[in-house]
Amino acid sequence: MKLMRRVEPLAETIVAFWLQPDNRDYPGWRDHLDINRIMLATSLTPDTFLEIPAAD
């Protein structure tokens, strides 16, 4: 959990980058469009798609 908190600012930077439409006009994004769209959507609503167990 500590590691996730440490990299959270980086994750926010990456999501903000891909949210900009011009940045998605890139061959690497388009080559894997279906996967990239799903991953971006799950990053915007992580509580809906990902559960991280609480530490005991």
C-alpha cells in the first residue's frame, strides 16, 4: 500500500496526459485502442473496477 501511495502522483500525471485528446492521436494509442480505452476508464473510476484489500 505504501508503494501505491508513493506512485499515485505519477499515476495522476499519466491519466491527465491521456485525457487530452491530442495525446490519444498517436499510433501506439490507436494500435491498442480497445485496451487503452478500458484502462483509461478504469483509472477514472478505480473503486468501481478494482478493490484493494485493507491491511490488517
